[in-house]
Amino acid sequence: MNIELIGLTLDVVGTLLIAFAAIMVHHRVLYEHQIDREVENTMKREQIVAKLGVALVIIGYVLQLSVII
């Protein structure tokens, strides 16, 4: 296994962990209902963007993996 693949994999795993942590924080705040409607709507949009970001990171990883291998 080459070092480039290991580095790429660790980068993607780290990015995904950060993204999932942010999504979970938003999820928890949204369901505590301690925020007003405007903030709630903004957080829902942010969750959608974050999930799209996760999908793009995974797609990018697969594409880079195909080049490395």
C-alpha cells in the first residue's frame, strides 16, 4: 500500500469525522427547540449543505482512488 493512498484515506476519514460532528451538533440543537424559526430554518439548510459536502468528499475520494490504483 503506498503512502499517497494512506494519506488520502486519512484525510478523507478526518474530513468526514468533522462533517459528521457538525451535522450531529446541528441535529441536537434543532430538536431541543430552544431556537427561533429563522435559526431553525438556517440550520436545516446548513445540514443539507453539510450532507452534500460529505457526498462530494466521498465522490472525490473514489475518483482520486481510481487514479492512484
